[in-house]
Amino acid sequence: MRFGSAGSINLRGLREGRIANCLLSVCYGVSVCQKEIDCAHMRVALREAGKAVGLTSPNPPVGCVIVKRGKIMSRGHHRRAGGPHAEIEAMKDLKAHALKGSTIYVTLEPCSSQGRTPPCVTAIKRSGISRVVYGSRDPNPENKGRAGRILCRQGIKVEGGVLEEHCDALIRPWSKFISTGMPWVIAKAATSLDGALTRPGNEGQWLTSEASRADAGKLRGEVDAILIGAGTLRKDDPALTLRDRAALRRGKGQPLRVILSRSGRLPKKAQVFTDDHRDSTLVYSNRSLRAVLKDLGARHDCASVMIEGGGKLLGDAFAKKLVDEVCLYIAPILCGVKGVPLVGAALPASRELLQPSVKRIGKDLRLRGLVSTD
Ligand code: AOF
Ligand code: ZN
């Protein structure tokens, strides 16, 4: 995730409590200074939330910091659905006198309803915290826009919408899921310069370098399920496991492995049916992609899935407008007309990538962006 730079305020200074008086207040007045300070602390909360990405479905990744007299007293992030929310994680190590008069920064509006856990606004009200600063408004209808009213009634100051775009971007997959029941869909593929998914003849299956493949492996740490078509299973016999050490250290479990097949006739000896994670493999026979996605959301709590191929499944996903985000690894190689094309379907209209970001990985390029909805 990109959260931007730390801004003009020295973050280390803030952390160590060295900026008691902000110079900006001299030049611009207190409110400008407070805004800068709020943004700097929210960036720290965003970094905390980044640790939760991929771990919390069907809940959102949320991060939090508690600050008193310019000093960060504690941090926390939501670690798993059913566990304490970010605010509770941050509050739990602080004594009552430390919490009194402090400010809590949280990337998502604090929840105000009873779910698997009690409402955070109740804990905040009891804590002595005197100011609440949050980023995104909670799209969950149970909580949306309620925290401000509830907390203000208690005399607690509330400021919403701080670094809202960054906070919204962080929970984009979950926001779609909580509003529609459908998981966020990432189409991931490696292609040649001319858009082929495969090399000619017996040249082997890899187009991109090992570095690109390791980067793509990290993406598996962001999602709840990986989808492939039966053709890819037969041809490549992929493991589809999460092997990225950092993601595993964060506590990310293996994503579900989902195979879509028309006939249901699949090789019994394939890795996904025989390895240690075979219990996390699902097969859907003769079901539309839309129905599969809906089922993954409703019955398996999948807020985000990644389609890893092949061309037919990716084509179907693009043609039916089911893709939200694309992550393409492009190798500097030409494969010619016999290669399987990235989108193996006719599209009624071209689809554009919004907010594309380009990264060079070794000799390959990674292009990541959102798919336009119209
Ligand atoms: C927060 N902080 O860290 C999270 C929030 O079933 P529960 O009790 O875990 O509640 C889930 C809902 O709470 C979820 O749909 C979202 O609206 C909110 N998540 N809220 O203030 C957190 N994870
Ligand atoms: Zn909560």
C-alpha cells in the first residue's frame, strides 16, 4: 500500500514527544498545526493498519494509535475477525491515568454496534479519552456515521475524514464486500509484451523473472482466495500456496484455493488435492463465475479473491465486468499469435485501468490499477 510521505512534520520527533509546540502554529495559527499533527499521527495508524491487510476478513484492516501531549503512547491493529478491534488493542496496555485526556487516532470510524465484539465507542466513552480522530467513515450500515453523534454527546471531540483517501484505499476491498456481499476481485497475470500468457512450443511455463514471481507471491498475502480454471490446473499443476515469509510471519493463513471446472473431472494427483493444505481447496463444477464469487463471499467470508488464470477464466471475468483490480507482470519478450491471450474473450467495449502504478522489477514491469466501472 502507498501511504505517501510523512509530510512536513518530523514523525520521529512526534513519536518521541519532542514536538511540544509546533512552529507552524506561530505562522498559521493552531488549527493548521493541529491538522498537520493529526495527519502525521494518522500516517502511523495507517502503517499499523497495513499490518492487518489480508488477516481480518470478513472484517476490515484497521490501525490505531493513542497520543498524549504529542507522544505516541501505544499502537494497535485488528488481527482477526472475532478478536479485539484496533482501538481495544491500542488501549489494552494503557492504565486509566495514561488514557485520560489522550487522543485516539483510528483509520476507520469506531464501531457503535454489538458484533462479535462489543462496540468500541462504549470502550472509548469509559476510557477518559478526550478526542477521537478517524479516517474513513464506516460503510457498514450498522455503524455508518453514528460514532460522532454518540461520542459528541459525551463531550468527546470528534474529527472525521483525516487522510480519508488513504484510509478509504486501504479498506477498498472490504468496502465493496460489506456493501454488496461480493468479494473484491484482482486479476493477476504474467504476460509477454504482446499480451500472451504462454510461450511458444516447449519453452517452459515461466515468462517473468523469479523476482516478479516472488512479488506476485506477496500479493497472495493480501487475499482470501485464489481462483484458477481447470485448464491451468491440468497444464501447470500449481501449488497456489502462500510462501511469502513476511505475510506468514504476520499470521496470514493459507488462502482458499478455488478451482472452476465445467466437467468436474480433475487430476486427483494434482498438488492442490494432495498437499498439506488440501483441506483448503474448493472445486466448483458448472457454476457461473458470478455465482462462485457470491458463494465465496456468503459462505466462506472471502472479502477479496485473486484470479490467477488462465485466459478463459480471466476473459470471462473481464467480459462479465467482475474484475476490480489488475496486477500484470509484463516480460520483455514477444510470443506471437499462437500464445494464449490475456483476455480470452471478446469484450463489448475496451476497459481502462484507473490510477495505474508502474514498478520495474528486474527486467519486468509490474502494472497495477483499478478497472473502470463503466
Ligand atoms: C473498528 N475497529 O478494528 C474494526 C472495526 O463483529 P465485530 O465486533 O468484529 O464488528 C465488525 C464490524 O466492526 C465491521 O463490520 C466494521 O464495521 C467494524 N470494524 N471497527 O472500529 C476495528 N475491525
Ligand atoms: Zn470497534
